[in-house]
Amino acid sequence: MPAERLARDIRPPVRIAHLGLGNFFRAHQAWYTATAPDAARWGIAAFTGRSRPLATALTSQGGLYTLIVRGPDADRLEVIGSVAEAHPGDDIASWRTVLTRRELSVVTLTVTEAAYRRGRGGGLDDTDPDVRADLAAFRAGAPMVTVPGRLVAGLNARRLAYGGPIAVVCCDNLPGNGTATARVVLDFAGAAEPALLPWIRDNVSFVTTMVDRITPRTTPEDVASVAAAGRPDEVPVVTEPFTEWLLEGEFPRGRPAWDAAGARFVSDVTPHELRKLLLLNGGHSLLAYAGSARGLTTIADAVTDPTCRAWLDEWWDEAVRHVPLPAAELTDYRAALLERFANPRIRHTLAQIAADGSQKIPIRVLPVLRGERAAGRPATGAIRALAAWITHLRGQGAPITDDGAQPYVDRAASPRDVLTLLAPDLAADRDLTAKLDELT
Ligand code: CS2
């Protein structure tokens, strides 16, 4: 088969800016935008977190890339055309310019939980050295590195250019992610440029979403497989067939017809967000720590290991009590999750999911632990997940990749000390700490 290079003449006009150009965004929001019937009218200017090579590779392919939709039996290749421009994250000048364009209607974000730089209460962590440096950089007109800083710099440029209203759409796995984003943006703006606060209140709609599509890292074999299919692509993305996107909020300047591509616009994302965060992501975190400590490598390995599978069921039995959706819907969701997790052709590594546990455990596990203990129940599944993370902090299983882990690593010898830092409200529960001692 002759090799066809990815190239194109026509690009959709940029009306969306994205921060966090990585695999998940390319499998999810970029796919919805490319699949919507009005795709020709909605292009995305996408900025990486830091990576230059990805922006360079995508630019050389005209923003096009191959999505490898990997089912349990076969791959389907799709060329995605919604990324009209790809920029490295440190190109703050282009970021500001894109944000000033009047036709820009939407900013989307996939930057990971840790990138919002939230402190314990959910507001901007002003003790974070990068946040402090960005506040100083903002005042000096210098480049910024944090997401709240970059967002505020872009919004300020838009205000000064009379760019008009815009929707900011958070697509990270945080509860109430629209409100969470608004909070750090308003905190940063309040400290950096108070004149921006009323403009944000009048012009920026923070949309809350639940996003879902399992997207493992691309491997050299994946790159070789598209080349072998006659479609060379330096930066393809692998994803599963399943995808879900729920959104709640206003789009003052319009949006692509994402609903025609399967997205759902709802009045309250919360129950669906809990379903996904506790069952899928909570299940993932449990398997990442407990499975890697048992010497397993991928989610598919872990879910077919009888011991891990029993722990997953135990966790789900508890977690479903905290998701306000009909029991039948949750039963179906669990069955579908098992199939998705067991897809043997998706190599979703436990090490990838184990990253940033200090950000994930409070969101994915603690709500169930608190709810179960408050109801006078043992919370064995939640305790097991927490214990698995503590043993990970002691060096078992997947390596630690987590900028926020050190204070927990320092305390990992004593589960009680970990709890005192992680969830002080639970640290006095002696029965709980005794169970953690037993399991760690
Ligand atoms: C995973 C998520 O890495 C992780 O922590 O739990 O990336 C998960 O695969 C996605 O949220 C699925 O939509």
C-alpha cells in the first residue's frame, strides 16, 4: 500500500482554544468537534502543557492525526481534523492573541487534577511557589507557567481587546469542575488584576462537565501499526470505542453541535460525575495500587486477576451507595465498565493511573470512606483502596510519580499520620486506623 502523508489544504476557522493538548483531548473533545455536523465551522487552536515535540509534529501534519479506536477484536482508524493550530504551551504570546479573537467562543481544558493548583479548601494555593512566581510574572508582563495564571493572562488579553463573552469548559476529573475552575481563576485574578473580576463575572461562563474515554499512552508499536496501514503518523492516539461527555452550563457565543455527536447537555452533571469518578476512576486507582503491588501491569491484567476483581466488586458495592442514580442504571454501568476494563487490546498501565494519587485519592476514595463511616458501616472496600495507596507510598508496586506525594511518603510508616494530613476528620477513628494498620 503506498504511504499517504497526513496533509490538508482547508482548515476549520479557530473558534475554540484548548489548553492541555495531550492524548485524552485528542481522543475526546477534538473527536466530538470533528464528528459534529458543523465541524467545518469549528477549528481548535490547541496548546500543549509543556511539550514542544508534540506541537511541532502536529504542525508538520497540518494538525491532522490518526485516532486508533481499539475494540476488543479490531482497530478502526479515523483521521481527526478539528485541530487547526498546535502550539507549545510556553507560547504565551500566541495564547494571548488567540484569546483576543472575537470569533473565539470556547476555551476547553484538559490539564490534570494537579494543574489547577488548588489548596486544601479548593481555592488557589497561594503557598505554591509556581503560583507566587506567576503572580509576579503577571504584574511584570512576563510568561507564566501555571494553568490559573495562563487562563487569567488570556482572559485579561480578551478583556483589553473587547473580545466579548466566552465559555470556559473544564474537562478534568474534578468534582464540580466548572466551579472549581472558576474559583482558582477568580482567586488568581483577584490577586493579580482586580479590575478583571467584574469582567469575568459578566463575560465568562464556567461550564461543568463529565468526560470519559479510556486513552492509554501511545506506544512505538501503535506508531508502527498506522505506518503499516499506509498512513504514517508520528503522533497517533489510541482509545477505546466507548465515549461519554455530559455538560452543564451556558455557551454565550455558541458551540459546535457536540450533542449531534453524542454529547449530552443536562441541568445537573453531579450524579453522573459521581458515577464516573467513584466507579470508574475510584476503581482505576484501587487497581493501580493494589494490582501493581501484586506484580500486575495493566488494568486488563488486574480485572482478570480474581483477587483484584473481588476487591473491585467490594469497592463498587460500597461506592454505588453514594451515587444518586437508579440501581438498575448502576448495575448496567458496572457491567459495561467490566467489559471496558477487560479489553485486552487496550494496554492501560497501572503505572500511568497511579500518578498523582495525592490529588486523586481525596476525590475518588474519601467521599465513600466518609459516607460509609458516617453511616456506621465498615467501609472495607474504601479502606482497602486507601491502604493500597499507603503501601504504594512505601515503595511497593508502581513507581511514585506525584509532585504532591512527599509529605505523605514521609508519614507512610504510620497510616494514622497519613490520615492526619489527608483527612484530619477521620484520623481520630481508631477502628479505621486499626484496619489500615492491618492492611498495610
Ligand atoms: C484514569 C483516567 O489515569 C487515571 O487516573 O483513571 O485517566 C481515566 O482513564 C479516564 O478518566 C477515563 O475517562
